[in-house]
Amino acid sequence: MLSENSVVFAAGGGNKSIVLTPFPENELWEASCADPQEWFTLTVSSNTLEIEAKPNHSTESRSGAVVLTSPEGRFDQYTVNVYQEGAAPLEFSTTATDHHFDSEGGEISFSVESNYQWTVEYDCSWLTVVHEVESSRMIILCQPNMSDEELSEILTIHAGEGEQGRQIQIKITQGTRADNPYFKLLGQWEITATKWFYSPNGSLNSLDFSPNPSDYYLIFDIEEGVYGETLIMRDFLYPDTSLEVRYDKAGGSFVIPFGWTVLSYDVFLYLTLVSDRQFAYASLEVEALPSSDYSSLTLDLPSVDGFNYVGFGLWTYDEDGNKIALGSNYRPTMFPMGDISFRKQSN
């Protein structure tokens, strides 16, 4: 007698036991597969038939049979049917793409969606990858690159097994400080134009003039602010001052908060000082666009009401917003106006 004539396994496999009650009691039965099978194994004792099925990674179900025979065939054979369900079709997608970190590293996360367990493989010490299966999220942490060489690593995301197993690879790279646009901007710069005249009192009647930059604060320093977010322009137009500007990490440029006013037929950029050495933020943002080698920066000067921006000015105010004095004015000549640029002097 058999406790069951058939067994059904889930796709994940497992063990099933069938109780044998032989007759006569001392009769020893033998178990074998009806046809050669590799996906399940048999163990038979005097009163138990153990069947162990391996996981089924295919979406197709499978079946087989166990044949029980008595010694010398004295009794009829018994057949136990064995079935196993197919696996659910693999679902696997991710937002992960190739990614480049700058020299300072950072963190980026991607989603990984799958109805199976998934893992991430990589072989380097400068990356740490956290895979959160429950939240379907993969987090990549990158350390600062202190070497002089660009780093590169392939991450392999695995999901599913057997014939349904799939993998997605992404490439992670990291640059050096020498190639980092943010650090390329640091150093000493000079304000340049095709031709200048200098107006110490704001008059439009000044003669053409070729100023000595060190005398008129046309040389300034760009220093590090909040990494990747801001830069500090020191001694810009006025000694012992510092002006924080916004850095555009995507384009490698930065934005200067100018104001603007119309003097005669010129639109004039200006900055304001409050207290002694503190700039007040103005209403107009002018982008400084770098050259390909970061040796110069060109101001992207728009026009307003048909007027072009043609120079710089410095207005000095007290803490209550009252104008104290008109500071130095630096202007390129109007015809031709040419670009107003910053030229790098040293790192």
C-alpha cells in the first residue's frame, strides 16, 4: 500500500515522502525511474520512499515516474507519478546606465526591478555597491580618486537562474583631479577685452586707456568654495573682497550675480558693496563660459531693450542700502565692443 500515488513539486523543488506498507511485511521493494531523469533523485527504505526534486528554472512543467518492483517480480509493479511546476517567467529591468564620477566621487542610485532575487558583482576597492532587493534599489558609492589615473570598473547585475538567468552590465569610470573642471577654474585670472578705457568717476568722457591690471584690480583669484556648488572670486574689482558665485557642474561654467543699469546708451554691469568687504547679491546672472582647455572664460552678455553690456562698475553702499560713493568703472570701447573675458594667469 502507498500513502500517495503521485507527488507534485513547486518550481523551487524540495522533498516528498511516500509511506510504503509492504505485504508480506518483510518484503523489500526496489524503486527506480521509469525513464532516465536528472531533475529528481530517489531513496527507498523498508517503509518510505523519499523523492527530492531540484529547482526548475524553466517555464515549462516537467513530469516523470517512479516504478516500485518486488524481488524477483513476485508482485505487480506500482507506479508513482512525479510532477513539477514550471517557473514564473523572469521579469528583469533596471534604470542603471554607464556613469562617470569626477575625482571627488559621490553617490548615485538606480532601480532594479525583478520577480527573482538579484545580485551585483564587481571587483574593485574604490566602489561600494549596496543592493537593496526589497526596495528594488542599487546604490553605488564612489571614493575620491587620489591617483593620477582614470579608474574603470564593470558592474554585473544578475537575476534569475538556469536558462532564465540574465545579466546587465554597466561601466563605472572616475576621473582625476587634473581632469576635474572645478579644479581647473582655481587660480589667478585677469579681466580682458579688446580695448579698455578707465573711468574713475563714472564719466563717459574718459580717454582710451590701457590699464595696468595690478593697479586697477583687473586681476583676481578664483578659490574653492563649496565643492561642486560654489566658487569664491577674491579681489574682484576691489581689494580684499570676496564674491561667492554659483558653479554649474553640468557645463563647467559659473554664474556671477551682477546688477545692471543704463548709462547714456550703454548697459553697465555693476556689483554693490555693503559694510566694508561684503558684496550684496544682485538681480542679473551672467554666465562665464570656459574654453575647451579652461585657459579663458567668456562672459555670456545678453542685451536688454537693444542695449549691450559694455563694462563693469562698483557701487558702494552702507548697511542701510544708502549709496556712499561711485567706485571704479572698467569698460571696453563700444565700437568694436568685443568679448569681455577672463584669462587665466596661473594655477
